[in-house]
Amino acid sequence: MNDFYRQVYDLVAQIPRGKVISYGQIARLLCRPRAAREVGRAMRFCPPGLPWQRVVMRDGSIAAGGDPALRRQILEGEGVSFLPDGRVDMDACRWM
């Protein structure tokens, strides 16, 4: 595992229940503002036990990879609110 992936995973591990963060936010917090896609790649290989469902797209959309319906179900169970169009309410649930 490279250092960038490890940093991504360390940050994702800190996201509290009921909150979400975008791929781009993670990249910016790690001083790599243009690395949102690389964050996405890291999340595809995320180790078990991390709250992977709490990482969403900038506009609150749930990425199509994996199981979006399962991700939404988990997030709703954690208290994450959604807009009528199915996106996470980023104003209410964005971490940091």
C-alpha cells in the first residue's frame, strides 16, 4: 500500500457516523487538490472495517461502483439525510 492510500484510509477512518466527505475534499485535506480520482481508486481497494459508504461525490451523488442502493441504506441508517433527487444533503451532512 502506498503512502497516499494509507493517508486516505487514515482520514476515512475518522469520518463520524452521520457525516460524509467527498473524494475532492479528501484530496484537498491531503494537500493533493487534483487527486480526487486517485482517492476514488484508493477507495476501491479500501481495507475492511473502514466506513467506505461515507465517501461520496462532490454534489452528494453516490458513486455507481459497488452497490449504491446498499450504500444509501447504510447512510440512511446512520442518519444521513438525502435530497428529493437522491443525493446526500451535503449542507447538512458534510464532515469538516
